[in-house]
Amino acid sequence: MADAFDQAGPIADAGAIGRWNSAFAKAAKAAPPLLYALRLWAAVCLALFVAFWLELDNPFWAGTSAAIVCLPQLGASLRKGWFRMVGTAVGATAIVILTACFPQDRIGFLGLLALWCGICAFTATVLRNFASYSAALAGYTAAIIAADNLGATGGASSDVFLLAVTRASEICIGIVSAGVVLAGTDLGGAQRRLAESFATLAAEIMDRFGRMLALAEAQLPETKAERREFARRVIALDPVIDQALGESSHMRYHSPKLQAAMYGLFGALDGWRGVATHLSRLPEAARRQGAHIILRSLPSELRSVPEGGSPVLWIADPLALHRVCEEAVRTLVALPADTPSLRLLADETAKVLAGLLKVLDGIALLVDAPGHPSPRAPRVRLTEPDWLPALINAARAFLAIGAVELFWVTTAWPNGASAIVFVAVLVLLLSPKGDLAYGGSLAFALGIAGAVVCAAAIKFAMLPALQTFPAFCAALGLFFLPAGFAVAVSRQPIVTAALTAMAFNFIPLLAPTNEMNYDTTQYYNSALAIVVGCGVAPLAFLLLPPLSPALRVRRLLALTTCDLRRLAIAPVLPAPDYWESRLYSRLTALPDQATPLQRAQLLAALSVGTEIIGLRQMATHLGTTAELDAALNDIALGHSTRAIAKLRRFDDRLASTRETGTEATMALRGRGRVLIISEAIAEHGHYFDAGAPA
């Protein structure tokens, strides 16, 4: 019996320890969502306290703004708050100007208000992340101020300037309150997370690239799937960069470095693609020899990482690794090569390392590496990948808001202004979401319905019995604590959208003021207007739907081939960085539904365009433009087979030159460029020939 007791004791203790560990794990998992819920509640209460203390007319706008900018991530929240201030100021200024231009013309005023919202929808689609949110906010801020300032049938008032200042002040109070709460309870971590993401991607790309070279001596591994997955992961870095920018003004000043680091990863993948494609086309002996020479030229620090793909080395001392990579790039560029094949392998490997150099610059900035020089990087040139989605969204916003304005004027509905506001909010906010806009608008409408019920319950069942501000805050906590927790733990986008809409619109429905109004008829009339506005938005997305992801991808690919054909025969060459920025923007704009092959096609077009620019510059110097132009003309016509044949003849022309010294090296490098273009076109011939002019 004693033995049994002695044996059962440790087992029971182990079971208890396991239960305690499980409980602690669950508590740790629940802590961040609970902390976010507490921050959300505290930010709203602080904003309302300040607004009540200042005796503002509509203090609920301060609480609403605090709820909207309070996000689970500190950097995202501060970034959103900053852009919300900018958007609010622009929208308030716009509505004052509109009122001054049309003080007595109701139709002109409402028409220009709809046009302004259409312009904001266009701008919100062109911009990205929180800058897009700021543009949308500029549109519906104008609608909010107009709704507070118009009569039952839409006549402008001379008090619009004072109202705009008051509304902007209330919104800024909410933003500052949320920022104070967040800054006091969160030290931030987006900067470190971004550094780890950059380091992980760079380490894994270099590890897989080196492994490919090492295994090529026996049998070349297939790396297409790996490269395409890396491209998807690089695209996903864009919103993470925006969060890091929100945590630090220093990061915002050096934001071009972070954007360049992201594009450096694309450049590394492009170089890897060139090496892998060429090795796969070489005979076995030449493949082994070329892979061995290039692998031997790589720095030992990148070939002998203790743990493959480990980001530790990249974060621990990025400057030392930067110096190593710089020396390796110089070695590869100057590598003695007697064949265009070896020249191609060396130059494309140098491109891989040059891209990783930009990543190391970004990592050094993020981890604040000692001794890191911090001159501001050249600003990355951004181009719009496709104008059609922005034009469609602008037309939808103009028509939807104009239709509700017309209905309001025709029926003289007292609460029609609220319907206009919520149509503007949903259409402007959700238009940049593309194919997710319709589902998001339905989820938003569902969240509004839930907020109507919750606000009515608290407003009419609890608030009349409360006399103090702490009691009022406790009543708010009954809603915001569970709602904030649910938003933070939700993993389904539609559910998250509905819960977020409920949390953001609770305060406007509750409409707390210094002297509360408990008129149920007025409440439900206002709620009806909001529900109607939320119902018009999904109808607008249904009648004029955004481009589907498949169509957007096809358009991006088609626009790229058109640009490439123009580039091939353009009388004036663009700078290489312009072409690269244009393709990087299209890579970033690819929807998640894009296939790996489609991402690979864009990367191939990036490489072909870059090499065409280099070849045309070189041919002018060597006097071989006629032969090259014949091949490029077939690329412009979409005749890839004929283009490859003429590129071979151009290669023979370069091989027959009797140049020496620098010209000989240039000719050999040009032959390597010819190989890159020919192999990319051969691999994706169907894509490069698609849509060719008849």
C-alpha cells in the first residue's frame, strides 16, 4: 500500500502540474485580447471625459474616434491616428470650401459633395494601408459635417466653419486619448517583428540558394515552388512595414530604406530565378562546374550557417554581414569569366547579394545597429499598377451617394442625412478592399444591427439610473470589454468585421451628451436611417461590383506585357529603377488569389525588362543596335520563338567582336543578358506572346 501511495503521489503531482501549466498557457493566450479590451474601454472613457469637461456639443464623436483608432498593435494604432487627423483636416477644409462656393445652391452643393466623395474613393484605392484610410476619411468627414449642417432637404448653413472646427476638435481629442492610453500600456514590438521577418526571409532565401548550388553538382533541385512561395511572403510584408512606421518618427523618416529592403527581397528572388533557370538548361558537366565556381565565390559566413535559414546571424550583426556581402558582390562582378554562361551565373548571383544588401540596411535600421550610417535612402518611386479599380470605385461612390441625396431631397426625410453619412462611410472605407467589399458591407450592416440593440439596452435600461461619470464608465465597460475581447480573438474576417462595426458604432448610437436625451422615437428613427444607409452600400457593391481577383491578376499581367513591348522599342529608355519600381508595385498589388505561376511570370517580366534596358545601352556603345533592334521588335510583336532565334544571331555578333579590355568584358556581359532574356521568354513563352498585336 505504501509503495502504491509513493508511486501515485508523483503521478498526481505531475497531473496537477500539467493542469497548472495548461491553465497558465490559456491565461497567457487570453492576456493580449483582454489587454486590448481594457485599452479600448479606457481610451473611450478618457476621450468622453475630456469632451464632457470641455462641454462640447457632441462629445460622442471623441469617444467614437478613440474606439476607431484603438487597435491591438501600438504601431498600427498610432499610424491610424495620425492619418485620421490628416483625413479629418482635409475633409473639414473641403466641406467649408464647398459651402462657400454654393451657399444658396442646394443641387450644386450636394452634387459636389458626391463628387468629392468619388474623388476620395479614387484616392483611397490608389493609396495603400493607412494612407488609403486617410483618403476615405476625408470623404466621409465632409459628409458627416454636411449632415450636421443641412436642413431637412439639404440646404447649406453659414455655420459650417464653426461646425467643422468643432467636429475636427472632437475627433482629435479621441485620437489623442487613444494614443495616450496605448503609449502608456504598450511598449510596442512592430519594429522588432519586422526585423525578424526581414531576417528570416533573407536567411531562408540565402540558405535555399546556397543549397541549390551545392546540390547542383549532383542533381539540380527544383526550386520553382520555393521561389514562388517566397514571393507571396514578401508581398505580405507591406502592412507590417506600415505598423513599424507608426511606432517611431525615426522609422518614418527612413521609410524609403524599409521599402527598399522589401524590394531588395524581390531583386534577390529575381537573381535566384535567373541562376536556377540557366543551370537547368546547361549540360551536366557545365552545370556542375558553374555551380562549383559560384558556390566557392560566396562568403563562408553565408555558406556555413550553423542552422540553415537561421535569422540569428542577420539580426545579431547586420553591419558585419553587410561588409561581407559587399565584398562578395565586388568579387562576383570582377570574377574572371571566359564564357557568357559563367558571366551570367556570376552577375545573377551578385544580384541576389545586392538585394540582400538592401535587406541588411533595413535590418540595421530596425535593430538600431551601433555604427550604422543613417543617411536617408533615395525615395522609392511608386507607380499605380492599374487605374481601372480606382475609377470604378470613384464612380460607385458618386452614384451611391448621389442616389441617396436625391432620395433625401425628394422625400424630405428628416433623418436622410444620417443615411448619407453611413452610405459614404461604407462605400469609401470598403471600396479599396476589392472583392471583399460586398461581404464586408454585409458584415458591417450586421454589426450595426447588433450595436443598435446593445446601445438601446444600455441607454434606456441602465443610463437613466446612473448619476456619476464613473458609473457611466462602468456601464460602457459592460459593452466594450466583451466586444474588444471578441474582436481581438476573432480569426474569421467576416466575424471580425461585424464585431468591429459593432464596437465602432456603439458610441454614436448611444450619443452621450451632458444632458442626455431619452426619446425612444428619435433613437429608433436615427437607427432606421443608419440601417438604411448600411443597406444601400451592399446594394451599390452588388450593382457595380469591383473587379474580381482573377480579372485583376489578368489585367496586371496584361498591362505588364504591354509595358514590356513598349519598352523594347521605346525611342527613349526609362531608367532601370523606374522599370523596377513599376514591376514591384504590380507584384505588391497581386491579390492573394494569384497563382504561384502568375507571380513567377511577373518576376520574369521584371528580369526581361531590366536586361533589355541594359542591352540597349550596351548595344549603343558597341555599335550593334541594328541586330538587337531586330530581336526586340519581335518581342514587341509577341513572337517569342523568332525573338529567341534573332537573339542567338545577336549573340553570335557579340561573340565575333574583336574588342579588348572593357569592351570585351561588356560584350561578354551582354551575351549573359541575352541568355537571361532568351531563357525567361522560353520558359514563359505563352505569357509573353499572349495578347500580341495582330
